[in-house]
Amino acid sequence: MTAAAIGLMLTLPFWPLIVLMIRLDSEGPALFRQERVGRNGRRFWLLKFRTMRVGTPTLSTAELNRKQGASAVTRFGRLLRRTSIDELPQIINVLKGEMSLVGPRPALPSQTALLEMRRRNGSDSLLPGITGWAQINGRDNLDDATKTSLDADYLKLRSLRFDLKILLRTFAPVLTGHGNR
């Protein structure tokens, strides 16, 4: 919680500029709320800076890429996604106790196969994270089976030291945009 509060204080001065850029780039609200599944199947509203056009269906990135011919991501949204700046509002989810800084990424309710695999391997007992073991090992380039296997590994290996390692290793993919769609 302390780290999240510090993160919020450090990033909050940049939020008005991000909001302005989103609003100049496309119509609609700057903040986006999406229902996600958290610890033990509890649903909550995940917060993000909006990166897609208003009216885009609520699907995973992989599902959207398969179903849509043209990208629903806005011009500024591409930069926000590549740098993961769109995830900053999730600090509020951490402060509310719905998420952690590190853990499995929260799934959409429609991702039933992923949720079932997590339930079977026990990783659904963890708070979802802004970053996680799967994110630093491939992000969106991983299939659900690999993601949930990494989530199960995280469940076994988690510790303050391991979380710090994940947080530190998060910066390279974020800065390079590697593995993020």
C-alpha cells in the first residue's frame, strides 16, 4: 500500500496531461472502467486510461485482434499501451485493496478458460497485479496455458524478494514495449 501511495503521488502530476492528450486524440472519457475478475472470483472495476475508441467490445486483446480487421486502438492509445502508462490508474485499485502491485493480471469475465485454469492451479487465490511473473516473461505474446503456468509458479515462489525482482524486471518490457499489444 505504501509503494502504491508513493507511486500515485509521483505520477499524479502527469495525469492531467495524459487526460488532455486522450481527449484531444479521440472522443469519450479519458478514464476507462472495465469489469474484471480478481481474487477468488470476485469481480471489481479495473481502472485504466482509455486507449481504444468508445464502443469497442469488451474482449481480451487477443480476441479483439482476431475479430476486428482494423485496430480499435487510438493513435495516443498506442503510445499509452506500448509504455503501459494506461495502467497507472490501477494504483487506485491497489489502494482500494482490489489489486496488488505484483500478481496475475486480472482476467475479463469472458475469459472462462483462463479463469478455470487459475482456479485449478490455485493462483486465483492471489490478488491480481499491475505486473506479474507472466508479464515479464512475454506479456500478450503468451497463450493462456503458459500464463497460468507462470501464475502457478508465482504462487509457489512469491516473496518480497521475488516481488521486487519482478518489479525491477518490469521496466525493461515497459520501456521497450516488448510483448505488449
